[in-house]
Amino acid sequence: MEQSKKITGHDLKAMGYPPAKWYRKALEYINENGLTKTEIENYLEQFKLPEPKRLFDSPVPYSLNISADNELETANINKVRETMDQVMRTPTVIGGAVMPDACPAGPIGTIPVGGVVATKNTIHPGMHSADICCSVMLTDFGTIAPKKVLDAAHESTHFGPGGRPRGQQFQLPDELLKAFKANELLCDEKSISIAREHLGTQGDGNHFLFVGQSAKNGHTMMITHHGSRGPGARLYAKGMTIAERFRKLLSPETLKQNAWIPFDTPEGQDYWAALQVIRKWTKLNHEIIHESVAKKISQNIQNRYWNEHNFVFRNNDIFYHAKGATPLDKSFMPDITGPRLIPLNMAEPVLIVEGATTKNNLGFAPHGAGRNMSRTQHKRNLEDLSDIEIFKKETKDLDIRFYSNEIDISELPSAYKPASVVRNQMADFKLGNVLDEVIPYGSIMAGDWQKNAPWRKRKRRRRNSN
């Protein structure tokens, strides 16, 4: 290559450098400084990729903070161990832990729900999954009837697919809008549009709005559980695409779901910054619902705190990927304003906890009750009973509402592990101390919204017309 010729990306690619974000700055530097062929080669040394990393021959040791006292739990733990063993062979991994609410979350080699994986200087999008920053927020409304709070919450929140219709949307603050626009992974029009539409929404699945009373002082408290909705899901998809590009170059043996983005690359810096923006959006999403309820009931807020349990937490160059695990260590959440929250199921108290970091918990606690079986298997086990029979039996004396007006039995208490099992194992493995409990009054969930989804209605109409 002679200096009289302008160097292009095609030249860099021909020299064995895969297309990357550094191309632009490198080409500007090379051409502006008129580097010779030798100077170019020396300059590009900094961008050479290391030799591909192979999977570890055996799993990196990790703590299994879970035990079994029946066949169902034993089978679940065996599946969790099988998948975690594969995760821990990923060449970036340096440690891990499994919480008492653990259960498989995908094909073998996928981090289980209730799993924590620590890696060196890398971010693994597949280890935080699409529901980035799934989190819980509590507001203490003082001495007010819980029914009044739940009624106001039912008018304020939004469950199910999509976002709020025009005319019912909340304002995306200017500062947050600027943050979206400033990040290469969030600045597209679709992401910004969804960020507006999905504010004040909670989605579906196991997300909920829970109202109960403190066991200590009787105050009525509201707790919301949801993640980053559409904006987070879009970032996750982009992150997985970036990670896959790196996987092919850095470690083709690594499973696709465990692909990583090196933190010290432009892509890694952008992704980490985007995660922080999504974190702010998600926290705001909780706050909007809580403030809306407070306004409807004209009640002063006594206290409020929140925590993520599905995120990537950083301590210097170590990244802790929590796929459903509550951070106890304050270094993971510098803006922490109170203790942590661990919901179990709609018929059990939400636990208010704190705890110390230990060698076996890596600074984390469970995030809920977890499951010993799939949703499908749970429904199959109860197929002799009608949904309404199951519902009445499992929600007796509680005010349980489904936003879609369709019961989802896969979210009823029997679908989850017994709360007592999780609580006992929290004590056994020193995974946090319970400070207070929010005794359930009632809750709202999405319900089986798919039962009357538009595509199902069209299918039924076609069938009935034949």
C-alpha cells in the first residue's frame, strides 16, 4: 500500500482485520498522518485480536445454595446443575452462585433463573436476558385501607402487550430523552417511540402489582414488579448481535447464549452506557405508577425503595450477571435507598431483607420463589379442575385481579416452589436477614391476555363461519 493511495476499510479487511467500530478513527489517523506501509502495520498492532479462547475443560467452581427434600426438587436441582456446569466453562468466567429459587431457563448451557455468574471485563447479554433490569419497588402509604390503594392502582397501571394508547401516555423527561439520543444503541426512532409508549406499563408473565400491610407497623404498602419492557428488549437484541460477532472472532466454541462483549471495546462501552440508561428508564417506569396511585388517593408517601434482580452489576473489572438474584452488596447499587425486596407468590408476604456478602452468596440473595416445573406441566397437573375452581381455592380471602379478566393459573401460588422452602434455605445458606414482611391483601397481574388476543379472535371467527 503506497501512501499516495487513500487507505479504506477494504484495505484493513484485506490485512486480516474484521470490520469494527475502530475502523473510522483508524482510517482518519492513517490517512491524515500519511503513514507508510510499515507505520500502518505497527499502528494496527493494537487492534489485533487475541488467539481464540477455548472453553474450560471443567466448570469453574461455584456455590450451590439450594437443597432438595423431595423428588421434584431433586430433579430440578439436577437440571440446574447440568446447565450451570456448562455456563461455568465459558472462558471469561471466574465465579458463580445458584440461589434457592433456581430453575432452568432454556437449553443446556443457559444461565438458570436464580443464577449469578461473575466474569472478567466482559458483559454477556444472554446472562441478563431480554427482561433487562427486572426490578421491584415499594412505596409505604402509611395508614390507609389497602383496598383503596389497590383500586387506585387498578386504574393507574397497565398490563398486557404493547404500550399505552395515545392520550394516555406519560411524558418521557427531556434528560432521559437526551440520554437515549446520545447512545448509539438507543437512539433509533423505534426505541425512542417505544420508550414513550411503554412508560407506565408492566407487561405480563410473572410481573405484578401487590398491595399488603407491614407486619411491623400495619402500614399499607404497594410493590410493583416489572422490567424495562420494549426498550430493554430491543437493547438486548442488539447486544446479542454484537456479542455474536465477537464470539465468532474470540471464542467460536462458546455457546451463542453465553457470547460476550469485551468491556474495553467501543462496543462494550456503548452497551454498558446503554444498560445504565435502561436502568434509569425502568426506575422511572416504577415511579410513574407509584406517583399516579399516590395522586389518586391523595396520600403522603412515608417511604420508598427499590432494587433490580435481573441485571449486570460491576465491581471494578468484575461483572456480576444476575439472572434473577437480589443484590445485597451496596457496591452493586450506589443509589440504594433502603433494604431489598424478595416477593414469593401472591398468597405469601413480600420479604424486606438485608444481608452481608459472603463467599457462597457473592453478594446476592434469591429474587422470589422460583418454579420446580414448567408452566405447561403445572397446567397439565391441574387439568381435572376448572380455572375458576383452582383460582378460588388458591386465592381465598385475597383480592386477586387479572387485568385481562382471564385467569392465568400458571401464576397462582401452586405454580411456584413453597415459600417456606425458599425462606428456610435463605437462613441455611446465609442469604439475607428478614427485617419485615408485607402481608398480602391483594394483587394485579396481566392474566391470560392471549386467550382473547386479536389473532385468536380472528381464528375463532373463521372457525365459526365454516
